[in-house]
Amino acid sequence: MEIIEINSFAVSIPLKEPVAFATRVVEERDHAIVYIRTDDGIEGVGYTLGYGGAHLIADAINDILGPMIEGEDARDTERLWRQMFDGTVQIGRKGLMVRAISIVDIALWDIKAKQADQPLYKFLGAHTESVEAYASGGYYREGKGTEGLREEMQTYVDRGHDVMKMKVGRLPAEEEVERVRAARETIGPDRTLLLDANCKWKNKQEAVNACRMFGEYDPYLIEEPVMPDNVHLMSEINKALDYPVASGELEFNRYGFEHLLREGAIEVVQADATVVGGITEWLKVANTAASVDIPVAPHYNWDLHAQLVASIENGLWVEYFYRDSDIKVFDDVLEYELTPDDEGMMHLPDRPGHGIVLDRAKLEEYRV
């Protein structure tokens, strides 16, 4: 299974109208894509969000990582991961380069599972046939307001979800409390409410004061209350609250997560395979979390993460965005969409590999 071709490029899919969270306004979603082909004709695909840098991720693959692995055996994911990581340590270790390693590794696992003619979750050793999806939303839009948030949360209830997530932190704390109250009143006392601050607060006092105000409405967790780099601060916030801190969507490799877990900074791991270092590294993080009975609820990319969560014993949920919310638009380039049923459950496809097939014509339409 010799690797004979590596091709990476960027796409950018515009939103119909801008959407905001606590720290940023989004107008488009750019992704880096990679295709890897072997000498026996098997092709694997990987992808990641670019946050404005998808073209740089693609360049890193074409110019740096591709030459490192061309001619190698695609099945040797452990060795090739180390080869790519160690070979870029002076300019990588985190950030853009690890995102590039991530999607190369994802494509290699896609190849391995296809060669075995198995869905990825079965190839990895399935723990379950389906996973629960939470409805992710609660973003800020011009003119939406609290009543618009109520209407949105009600649609998630009507669609069968028992777990929902909303954004917090963009408005003054008193206004955010009203938003959280409205969400809780809408979904009722028996459903699970998740909060996401997207690294909004700058110090312990700001974060703890706001999160304690939200506590009256029984949130299950607060995601990214502060920047992920200050692990000590996140740990202090986690200790000060009656509900847990979750983080990890912006964390890289096993070493970053070991630090978070060792410091008691998080109680829910949100490792994203397209960020952390690919499937090879994601599994290491998930299994490390399992050794201390911490659940894993990965960020975004449910088409891939449903396969991974179904393969581990400490998987919690996958994050799902409805296409009509116009927030996560990657569905526009998929041949097959993975959607929850009317009870919020996702059932794994039986296609070999990770099951993600991209529409080549659509990719060309959005190509950067």
C-alpha cells in the first residue's frame, strides 16, 4: 500500500449572513482538504477547518508533509505520525502544522479501513452502533434577540434532542443570564443545557462571576471559559464552579491534553481529530481520558467524530449543527449527510472507511 499521490487544497463556503459568538464574527467557513492515493488504487480523504488559514494548511501538506510520506506504506500510521511530527518540530508542535498532520493521518486511516473493507468504527473496535448528538447553536445574529433564541431552542426540542448547546459571553453578564434563563425555560428542567464561551473571559473573577450567575439554570458544563493556553487559570475556574469546565477543541497533541488533565482543568475532553493530530493522536487522548474516567465529547465534524466516539467506551456525545442554522456548511460538499434521528441519535453508516465522500464538483465550485 505504497503512497503514490498526495494532493491538498483549500475551499471556502460562504454563509448566507454573518453569525457571531463571544469573540468572533464568521462570514465563511474555509477548509483544507487532502486526498491520498496508494499504488493499489485506494484513496483516503481528510479535512479540517482553516479559520482563514486553510490555504496555508494545504501548502504545508503539499510542500512539507507530502514529500515526507510519499513512497511509504499507508498502513504505518504510528510510524508516519511520528515521522511527520518529529520532522516538523522546529516549526510545528502545535497550530497550523499539526492541523496539517491531522488531516493526512485521517486520510491514512480512511485508506486502512477501506483496505480492510470495514467502517472505521468497526475497524477500530466498536463499542456501540449509534451515538447521541447534541444540537449546537445559540449563536448571535443581528435582530435575533432572546425570543429568537427561544424559538431556536424549541426547534431542537421538537427535533427530539435531549441535549442542546448555546453560546454565551458576547453580551454583558446580566443579559447573558437572561438568555440562559430563556433557554432553560424553553427546553425544560429534564434536558441537558451546555454553555460555550469561546475563550471570552480574561481572568478568574470575570469567568467565575458570570458562570456562577448561570449556575441557577443548571448547565451541564461551560466550554472554554478562558484561553486554552492558561491551564492554571482554567483549573482554578474549574475548581471554583459547581459544574464542570470542558475544553480541547483548540488543543494539540497528547502532551497538551496531559497537561489539562494533570492540572484538573477540565472534566470533559473535547478533542477534535482534525486539530489534535488526527485519529492516531485522538485515540491516545481518548484512552488517556478513559484511564481517569473522563468522558470525551469532540468538537464539530460529527461525520468523522461519530465513528470515533462509537469506537471508545468513554464517548459522551457528538456535536451537530442543523444545516438550516447556516453555521456549519460543510454538508454542502458531502455526498452523504450524517444526521440524527427523531430521538437525537446518529446511526453509523456501513460504508468502508470513515464514510465521508466529498462532492468533487462542489469542491471545485468553492475552491480557493
